[in-house]
Amino acid sequence: MPQYEVKAPSGRKLVVEARDSSQAKRLACKKWGLKPSDYWCGVTSLKARRVDR
């Protein structure tokens, strides 16, 4: 499964294994205790990019 680096506007970073970037963002929200549907700190505010490690 590919790995994605998810970045929050606050500067937090997290590397997760996910099917796609959308799932990676949702997993990051769950890990950080954020509500995915929140406009300011949920999925829409996160950026995910695939990393090869």
C-alpha cells in the first residue's frame, strides 16, 4: 500500500499508508482527533502527497 505525507496548515505532518490521498487525509484527521467535515481544520484544509520510501 502506498504511503502519503499529510500536512496541516498548522505545520503538522504525518506519514500514513492509504489507498489514495483522500483516505490518507481522513486517517490523519482520525489520528489528530479532528472532525473530517470541519471546513477550517478537516479534510479540505489538509494536503496529501504520495511519498516513496
